[in-house]
Amino acid sequence: MKIAVLGAGAWGSALAISLSGAHDVCLWARRREACDELSRRRGSSYLPGVAFPEPLRIEPDLRLAIAGCELAIVATSTSGLRETASAIAAIRPAAALLWACKGFETATRLLPHQVLGQVLPTASQVGALSGPSFALEVARGQPTALTIASADAPFAAATAARLNSVRLRIYSSSDLVGVELGGALKNVIAIASGIADGLALGRNARAALVTRGLAEIVRLGVAMGGQAETFMGLTGLGDLVLTCTGDLSRNREVGLGLAAGKTLDAILADLGHVAEGVHSARAARDHARAHGVEMPITQAVCAVLFEGVAPAAAVQGLLARDPRAE
């Protein structure tokens, strides 16, 4: 299959590396100087120690990158999805497209499929690529399982079958809303998990946070149209556990920094990557209020991120809540 991966950050580069073994893959970066650096290094600074396969092509021209491609995979941050999809629509609106970003669009609080619905309203062969995946491990060829979700179930199944490999297992789903929400909301809980770990609250506390965090995710996910069983799968529980416990988790790193007394601006500057949970926290809180859904962990994360509440005080507030049936 001829594939254009659009976005050369850690995740886009990792996908391009993984897929290039069996497919004709082109990697596009928006800035020409970034393309020049990738071509010179034959690797990405986001993926230390991993070289680009010889067949992988780097292309700074979007028109050339998607020319004749059977599938475009947008691997920008969620904030870059609208711009990239609009540029694709102006060149070749009928191309099959997946997005590999997670979270809500900051200005609108929309999920990625809603953004695509505005930019490409007649497109049917579109879907989300999501699941528990650290980019560096995918680039190294370590086993990973992902899900392609689309309202067009035959498209999701056929694309999953074509992209599936020994090291990159791809499943399919028709629950696009549930898959997207699982990928967005787990990042918020991962910030809480990082705070708990940074405060040395122990593994019991982390297990409680993950479990009660999953309950929050399911409540809002179902209220917004997702299927409860989706949140028990790869894009729900699987991604949640990975992001809340893994040392490569950017969102958990945000929580660790907050627990250490660092400012959010300093944490994000040091991180050098996008931490979608920061933007998703406020959007999740707003959606929860609109749907009448209780999300105390999410509210506590927002209080720390945006209201100046100390991490220890936010934790104490959660612990002081009245007991109730699980």
C-alpha cells in the first residue's frame, strides 16, 4: 500500500518506520528545515538510537507526499489536525484518511472525527488509529496492538487487515466515539497518576486512581455516545494502564513535575513534546458538566493545572469525599 504519514514528530516518525517494511511510505513534515534535518540524520531526535529504513522517503511538499497515495495518516497533534486536513482537502479530498492524534481540539472542544466532519463532510473512508503505544517502542519494533475505528466498519476492517503485521497488531472497531474518548480521557487520568507517584502515595493509590479514573471515562464516554465495552479494550483500559504507569508517558511526566512543585509552563518547556492531557482536562470537565456527569479526578486535575490548587491539597480533597457504593 502507498501511505503518506503526515507529521514527523515522535508518533508520526515511529509509524512511518514501522509501516515502511511492508509498504511504500512517505513521511511529510510541515517545515522544510525539519525535512532537511530528517533527511540528513536519517532518523528523528524524538527517537534516539532508531534509524530510518532505507526505503522511507522524506517529503516537504504535501502535494507530492499524498500524490497517488492509497492512505493518508495524519499524525500531527490534535491542534494541527484541522489545518492538515484542510490542506489535504484542497489537494485531494477523496483520499482515505486516518488520524493518529488523541484529544479534543482546544478552541472548539471537538473530537477529531467532528473536526474532520467539518473539513471533509463527504468523506466516508476516514477513521481513528489509537491504542496503547509509546512511539519509541513502536519505532524499535517492539510488539504493539492498536485499533482502527471508523463509522464505515468495512473500511476499518479492511484497512486494519492491510496494515496488520507481526510487530504491529491492528484491530478494528465501529465505535469511533468510544475509541476517541478513550484516547483523550486517559491522558487526564495519567496526569493524576503522575501526581500520585510524585507525592509517593504508593501503588495502592495508583491502582485506585486508575480504577476510579476508568469509571469516570466510562461515565462520560457512554453519555457522549460511546459503547461501554470499548472502554474495557485496547483503546480504553489498555491505553489507560500504559499511560498511567509507563516511564515514557508524557502526561504522567506532567503530573510528576507538578508534584515536584514545578510550574506547568516549565514542565511543558522541558518536555519538548505535546502533552494532550493538559488541553483535554478542561474539555473533559466542560463536557462532563454539559452531560451532568460526575468526574472528581478530572476536576481535581483541572484545579491543579488551571486554578493554582496545590497537588497535595487536590489529593486530600479526593480522599475526603463521602463514601459511596462502587
